[in-house]
Amino acid sequence: MIDYKITNEYGYSKDYGYLDDLIKRTLKHEKVKNATFSIVFVDNEKIQYLNKNYRNIDRITDVISFAFEDNDKVVYNNMRFLGEIYICIPRMIAQAKEYGHSEVRELAFLTCHGLLHLLGYDHMNKEEEEIMFELQEKMLNEDERTKKE
């Protein structure tokens, strides 16, 4: 069973139901069957606060993941507790325009990126980055709604 919740603190008004397919596809690819996590849509101030207080970087960013499994798998009643993903909606909107693609594509990218971080992927070096970004593209390109235009 996959159990996740999206909390829309920002008040993003566009449909984001397509994220469900992306999340399920990504977790299936990674062979994750029983897991719970949360996604929170936030504003610039909240993401900057989180970035400053938890990463010592005093600036706005697009997505931050807090993986509960950094040291070991956290399992309770056969459920993995993956963590939390915070997505900055104003930054997502700006990046969609900057990169010349839709908000659907950008929000899907940030969701997949954050989820892969919860699953242990990272991009601290070139090799890790290639693996993670290739997987992101694969997950996004399997759906017409999130495929690169």
C-alpha cells in the first residue's frame, strides 16, 4: 500500500492529479510496495526558512526533501516511512517559464526529484547525477502529460 498526502499550503489552484500516476510509477519502478510520505506545496518564505534552518543556505530553492531513511529504513507495521517533500510553488512557476515548458512538467519533475531523494538517490557527483536525472526523465517521459515538449 502506498499512502501519501499532498498538503497545499500555498493554495495552488491548478489540477495536480496527474502526480498520482507519476508517484505510483516511480515507486513501482523502485519496487517500493508499502510506504508513506508527504508532499507540501509552500511559498517562497517557507522554503527559504526550511533551507536556512535545515541546510544553512539562506535562499529560496525549488524543492527540499527530508528523508527519514537517511541512516536506516524506518519501518512500522510493514510500512516504510520515507519522509517529507516541500515544493515551492512560486519557484516552480518561474522555472517552468524559464525552461520553456509547462507547469505540469515542472511540478512533476520536482515531485519525482524529491521522491527519488527520499528513496536514497542524490546528485552530489557527476555519476550520481547521471543516474538520478536519467531515472527522472524516464519516469516523466512515460506519461504524455509530463513528457518534455
